[in-house]
Amino acid sequence: MQARVKWVEQVTFMATSGSGHALVVDGPPDHGGRNLGPRPMELLLMGLGSCSSFDVVSILKKSRQRVTGCEVELQAERADSIPAVFTRIHMQFKVRGHDLAAAAVERAVRLSAEKYCSASIMLGAAGVEISHDFIIEAEDV
């Protein structure tokens, strides 16, 4: 896996993934940014949510659950001192589908957290306390 991050100006950067996708990363205005893109720590949080959501949807599909949507809201706390690392992250999954079994959703979230999501496991190993819960939103056929 590769990536490139190129300084544009002030605290604005162009980040390009090895697969060729690019996005602007920027700092807050009080640090010289122009609010043109997400902050670096926001990208980490979004990466965690994306990684885990990918797993949850994949596991549910393999379990023959009729999942039609998945959204995760993440709330993170950071240390007060430098480096201001994440100390706690709570992830709430909102899973939508037809006749979803709560046990299957709970299993998918747990397996992602404990076995499959590289981002979650890496952050947990670094001492970040990560918690999860889920809501099932039934969808009529």
C-alpha cells in the first residue's frame, strides 16, 4: 500500500492514494488553513468507520442477512496534551434491512472489532478504548 501527501500551501495538503484517488487535507483557520478539506485526525476517524462498516456489511451479506444500509456514527475523545491522540472512540452502527437478526448484527460488529478491522485493532493496540453499539432499522419489503 502506498500514498503520497504533497504540501500545497500554509497547512493545506493534497493526499493521493496508491489506487489513484485524491483529496484535500487542510488545517483549521486558526492554524493557517482555509477549511478546504478534513483534518488529518478526522481522516483517521473516517478510515476507522469505513473499515469497520465494510466488514459489518460483508459479514451480514455472507450470513445471508438482507441488509440494505449501514451507517456508523463515531464520537472520539482526544488527550488534552500533545500529542493529542485518540483516547476513546464510540461507534454506533445503524443497520437497515429486511428481517435482520439482532444476533447477526451483534456478531458482525463484534467480529469486525475483534478480528477483521485492521484500523480498529491497530488503534486498540495503541491504547484507544473503542466501544460499539448498534441500532437495527427495519425496512419493509
